[in-house]
Amino acid sequence: MRSMQTIPLMDIAMKQADALRNSEAIREFCLSKYGKLPQIIIGHNLKQKPGRDDCPAILIPRMGKIEGEDNREFRYFTLIGWMIVNDQEIAEEDVRILQGLEESDALGQMIYETLCLLNPSYPVSESHYEIDAVEFFPQIVGEMQLNIIMPRTMGMAMKY
């Protein structure tokens, strides 16, 4: 029987989680701002949602892929979320700035850069990135979907 070309989604998620856990920039940022390392959570349990005490947190709640024998390229995506708590405001002239929004964006940028550099053979081909300082305030949440396109290779085992 011929084996199919496929990459398990959990292989990608685990590699991403390891990179996030081992990122010196993320570790230093979270320790300096929040006094603890971020929790990294793969999956999402609606009955035990991460909350204020779990922050900072980085989540990989959803993954997906498009593969198949007729495809010239395979497409994978992971949804990455992050969450911090900071309700402080600073004022610069006539502008009030929610400090947590700046911190959330800084953490999101570190997550993005860490995951973009994870596998140079298959770089992130597209991302959708947003931050929400309204719905769960004082938790500031961010979310990005990272899309990776891999060309289909003839007769080779695929690995991320």
C-alpha cells in the first residue's frame, strides 16, 4: 500500500509550542512584566477557559489543513491566541493609551517572529493578526492565524 503525504496537525502544534516555550524574548518579556512564564495551552476546553489568573497565556486552540493527491501544494493553518492582564492607562499629551494594548501587541509580535522563524524551509506565507481590548477587559487578548503553504513533493515524506 502506498503511503500518503501528510503532516499530523499535532506535529505542527507541538513544534510551535516548543518554540514559544523556548523563546528567550518571550520568557524575558513575561518574567519582567508579569513575574511568571506564560502558560502554553494546546486545545480549548470551554468548561475550563483560561482566565485572569492564567495570564500570561499563549494558546493554540485550533488547527487545520488542506492536503490531497490532486493538490500541488498543501496548506496548513494554526490559530494562535495570547492573553495578558493590564488595565493601566498612560497619558501622552491629549492621548490616553491603554498600556495593556501595547504589551499585548509586543507579546504578539514576539510570538509572530518566533513562529515565522521556526521552519525556514516552510515559512509563514500569510497571517491574520488582531488584538481585542474590549470583550474580556481587563484581559487583553490577541489572535493570529498563521498560514503555511508547502509544495507537494514527489515520493518524499513530509515533515514540518
